[in-house]
Amino acid sequence: MALELEWEASPAFDRIKELVEGDDEWLVEFHTYYSKYIELGTGPAAGHGQYMPPLEPIMAWVGRKLGFSGDKQKKVAEAIRWKIYQHGEYAHPFARPAMYDASSALGKLAEKALKENEPVLHAVCEYIKSKAQDYIDQQGLNDEGTMAREIYVVRGGA
């Protein structure tokens, strides 16, 4: 499941788009299936309908973090899963704050990229990736480094 967020319209971003007319498209991709759920929250806690998460990843987390195995691992995972279903999880944004940070740094990022003859959108995406990793680490969301490690800047269509 992909986390899709768009830039909010702003005069600064419109100026950058004019500067980079003809640049390739660059994207920041979050490759963990649960990125969207962490960013936006789930269920009633986040103002959404109830959501039953898959059992297997929770079982793996219970084994890793709590050291349980076998029947106890499954029972604890099912209890966590049921709690998530009933109450949901609050949002822990990392992508949106990174995008907001980038929007306030667009001028400096564009200037530096143009001086270095680098595509401006690529520089902006690299900045978003770095800031998202910082937010993930600050919030303690980086379970064994997976979330921060699974963020990629990719080149889209021209």
C-alpha cells in the first residue's frame, strides 16, 4: 500500500515548478506496507472506520520486541490486533512534516541544486527523504531501522 501525499499549492512551489519546467519527475517512495498507517493513523483514534490489521506482522513484532514465541506469541499478537481494531492507532506523521520543511526550504534547495547542476526536484526529494528519516527516528518509529531504510528517491517519467 503506497502512501500518497501531494504538495499543497503555494506561491513558492509554483515558482520552483516554473524553474524546473522540463525536469524529470522525481518521487519519494515509502516501501514499508505500514507507512500509510503510521503517517495517517488507523481506526477511531484517527477518525476513521475500524481497521483489522494482518496478524502475521504483529506476530513477528511480538517475537522481536517482546521475545514471545508459539502460543503466547499468537495470543499477545491477537490481543494487540483486537485493540487496534477497536481503538485504532493515532497518527505519527513523518512524511507530511518533511514536506512542509521542504516547502519552507525550497528557495535554498533550488539555489544549491542549480549551482551544482542537479535537478531541482531531485534535490527536494532527497531533502524530504532525509527529513522523513529524522522524524521517524525522533518519534521512535524506526523498528529495527526498517522504516527509514525503506525510503527511496526514484526517477519517474520525463
